Amino acid sequence: MAEIGSIGFIGAGKMGSALISGVLRAGMVKPAEVFFAETDEGALRRCRKKHGIEAVSTGSLAERCRVVVLCVKPPVVLPVIRQLAGALGPGKLVVSVAAGITTGAIEAELAPGVAVVRAMPNIAATVAASATAVAAGATAGREDLELAARLLSSVGLVVELPEALLDAATGLAGSGPAYVFLFTEALISGALKVGLPYHEARALAVQTLKGAAAMLEADPESHPAILRDAVTTPGGTTIAALHELEQKGFRDAVISAVEAAAERSRELGGAGKK
Ligand SMILES: NC(=O)c1ccc[n+]([C@@H]2O[C@H](COP(=O)([O-])OP(=O)(O)OC[C@H]3O[C@@H](n4cnc5c(N)ncnc54)[C@H](OP(=O)(O)O)[C@@H]3O)[C@@H](O)[C@H]2O)c1
């Protein structure tokens, strides 16, 4: 298995900081081999204090590190890559977690032979429970993809996909936690409406989500519809609620939400090329 070696994170905001925590916690690299570059003074101070690692300039990071992880916002990715292209030669691996930016767009700014892997984690990386999709660019080999997957596995589950499906994965898992937070808010509001106090409602809502997820995880072969059917008693409370959800277009709304986020991810990729 390929060694990670020295690794540098450009951008130490929410995602960069989560990934730094992940690789250090997993013992994948020694703190002395981890570097970061950050333009925001506050984020720089927080990262240095939390992880005890060295902040360097982006240029120095690109020269020192075998693996460079781009954790800046999508519009910043290509300008940063253009700045660093001279320091990134063959043998280096660039991993981008930016929504929408394709490996092709990054490769076009780099010398031939630099491996690029695109990843789409989600915010649950901050509690090591991300659902992450990874895809190899044209020059990345099996070892590069495995190394990137290992790095991302320090913050949760990793699934390999062809790059053509990464916008779809963004629509499901990249943006997905926000849909679940909205659903949870709605559950709590419903509970308040029928008289439960907030703290009890929140605790019951969160445990209901965890319990349903645990059942789905316990039997990966089981379609969610089968589990739902098993708790839908004729003439009972659940069918009354499910009827309301179907009538109000819950299923349609969720399908359209995933589709809209995937479409927006494709648009961001298009904007990144300019
Ligand atoms: N957060 C998520 O849930 C999530 C999920 C999946 C993927 N992602 C991807 O992760 C990437 C980062 O997102 P984030 O939520 O972590 O953003 P963030 O919290 O804003 O972090 C990005 C950090 O990078 C800094 N930065 C900007 N330009 C820089 C440069 N040239 N060199 C070094 N640092 C620079 C920013 O500083 P300034 O404030 O000064 O600009 C900021 O502190 C995005 O591309 C996003 O698509 C995020």
C-alpha cells in the first residue's frame, strides 16, 4: 500500500480542518508531515491551535508535499492551482473536495502526469461520519485512488464512483445532511404542535433517525420500502401519517431536491472552467 508521506491542506475551514483531524486521529501521518495554508487569520490560528501543525505558504506547501488536498471554495480552486502548477510535477497527487470542479479542469492547469482525484465528502466529516464519493481523473492510477480513498476514510464511509456520477453523489450525500436537518426540524415542530416539550422532542427525533439508519445498515439487502411496509399496520397511526406525506408531495420534493443539487453541482463545474 502506498505511503501517504507529507500531506498539505490548502484551506483549513470546515472541511480542511475535519480532514486534518481525521488523518491525525487515524495515525495515517505524523503531525510533522502535515502542513496547511490558509488565508483567513482566524481559521489559521484555530487550525494551528487545534492540530499543532505548521502553517506555510501555498507555494511552499506544494513544493514540500507529495499529496496536496484542495479544501477551498469552488471558485478559488483553479486560481490556486494556476498559482501552484510550477511546483506540482509528476509523482504528486492532488485531491480536490470542491463541489462541481472536474478533474479535467484541474488537470488542464497542471503538467502532464500529475494525478488528480476528486472527492465529495459531507459535513458529517466533522464528526468522522461523512458519506464520501471519490473518483479518479485521467492520470490517476489505482494506487492514487486508493491513497485518496484511505485519506477520506479517516472521516467516514468512502464509495468509489466514475467521475460522471460525482454531481449525482453531491445531490445525495454532499448536500444531504441539510435535507436531514430540515426533516428533523419539521419532526420537532410536529412534536411541539402535539404537545411534546422541545428537549424531549429533539432527543426522540434524533434517536428515531439513528434507529431507522441502524436498521437500514443492519440489512443492506433490504429495500427501505420493505422496512416501511413492516411498520405500517392496517388502520394504524403510521399509514395515516404516510398518507399525509404522500398527499403533500414529500417523495416528489425529495427527488427534486437531489436533482436540483446535482444540477447546481454541474453548473458550478461549468463556472469553474471559465
Ligand atoms: N462544508 C461542507 O459541507 C462541504 C461538503 C462537501 C464539500 N465541500 C467542499 O469543501 C471545500 C471547502 O468548503 P468549506 O465548507 O470547508 O469552506 P470554508 O469553511 O470557507 O473553508 C475554506 C477556507 O479556505 C480559505 N482560503 C481561501 N482561499 C485560500 C487560498 N488561496 N489559500 C489558502 N486558503 C484559502 C478560506 O479563507 P477566506 O475565508 O479568507 O476565503 C477559508 O478559511 C469547498 O470547495 C466545498 O465545495 C464542503
